[in-house]
Amino acid sequence: GRLDVSTHPFCGGVSEDVRMTTRYSEDNFVEALMGIIHETGHARYNQSLPTDRALPVSSYRSMGIHEGQSLFFEMQLGRSPAFLSLIQPLIVEHLCDGKQPPYMALDNLEKIYTEVHPCFIRVDADEITYPAHIILRYEIERDLIEGNIEVDDIPELWQQKMKDYLGLDVAGDHQNGCMQDIHWPMGAFGYFPSYTLGAMVAAQLFATQKKAMPDIEAQIQNGNLSPTFDWLKTNIWSQGRKYSTAELMTRATGKPLTASYFKNHLKERYLG
């Protein structure tokens, strides 16, 4: 595989050749680093699917499960205290010439990576406010498909929902409003919920992994990520489309997909 730069981070390709992209901001290194970690979750899933791609069973289970892998990497693993402890010296070495300023101290870095504030752009949203972006889009596309609204109604509805859900005003700003995503122009209706389903998948998988391997956070902090990846490969990646989503999650975690793990994760990280 390979990594390139694009306007919007994405991952594509086949198991033998996975292509990833990210974007860089000179005043926010977190955007690119987390973008790469997120897309690596997609890439590792693609690379580890069954090798006989002539059979449908060798494909990924669903986009909800696919987003679950990228959000496992980004939100569960990438923003965890254990992983930040692992990469903090590398951040200081490469971005601060080896001299640690106060704002790059580990405790402050953890705050940077878990900052919560409403923002206009979905892909930049924190994991607390992100579901509001998804609900907004889902409600609009649902009403479009059911014929309750017209395309011309979208800007006004978007503006109202951004105020209601996030307290933000996007009046007249379509670039940061309803034109910011590629999904509707490319016909990907019904896709947005897969992101929140993926957040639920990621939380449930990581909670199960921590229960199965009580020392997993210590392993991560010490730079040993193989147990994490091996568990995912055994329970999710290598299974392809052999099972339904409910059965896949039940086999991996003991339960079908449920929101309770995601709720508990948010409470522990942001209220604990």
C-alpha cells in the first residue's frame, strides 16, 4: 500500500494494494495524525480479509463494521492514554526538535486529543458531538427519500438543525454547511449512519478485548500492538462476510451490537 495527500482522507484498493490519503494542517498536527490512524484501521481490515476475492464471502461485512475498524484505531486506540503515552516522545522528537514545550506534556496532550467543542465540519468533530452531525444528515436524507422535502429545502433545514443540535450558525455558508460532504453528490445515501454504528462497534470490540486481555493497555503503552491487531484479525478481519453483523458481533463479543458500550465509553472518558 501507500500514503498520499488529498483534500479528504480516504482509503481504497484491494488486499494486495491498499491506498490511503490524509490532509495536513500547519496549525493542527492532530488532524493529519488521527486521519492517518483512522484510515489505517480501514486499510488493515482490507489487507486482512480472506484472500479469495472471487467469492462474495471474502468482502467486508458492512460499512458499519468497516467504520468500526477505523474508529477502533482512531477513537478507542489512538486517543487512549496508553497510546498517547507511547507516541508522545515521537511527537516531541519530530515536531518540537526534541525539546518538550509545556503544551506537549502528556497530560496536556491528552486534553488536546479529547477536547470537546461543537464545530461546523463533520470530519473534524469530536466523538461527543459527532453523532449530532450524523443525526442531522440522516434526518434530511430520510425526508428527501420519503418525499417530504425538496433539494431546495436543504440549506434552510441544515441551518436550523445546526442551531438546534450544535448551537452553530451556518447561514449562507454552504461550504461549511450542506456542501461539505461528498456523499450526497456521489449518490451515497444512507451511508452516514454507518459512522455512528461504527463508533458503537469500536467501543464494543475494545471493551471485549480489554476484558479478554486485562494487560492490553500496558501492552499498548509498551508499544506491543500485535495482541490488539491479532485479536481483531481473528475475530473480525479474517471472517469477511461469513456471518451477519449480529452474528459476527455476537461471536466476537458475546452480544449483538448495542449502544451501551459506546455510552459507557463516553462516560468513562469524558465524565470519569
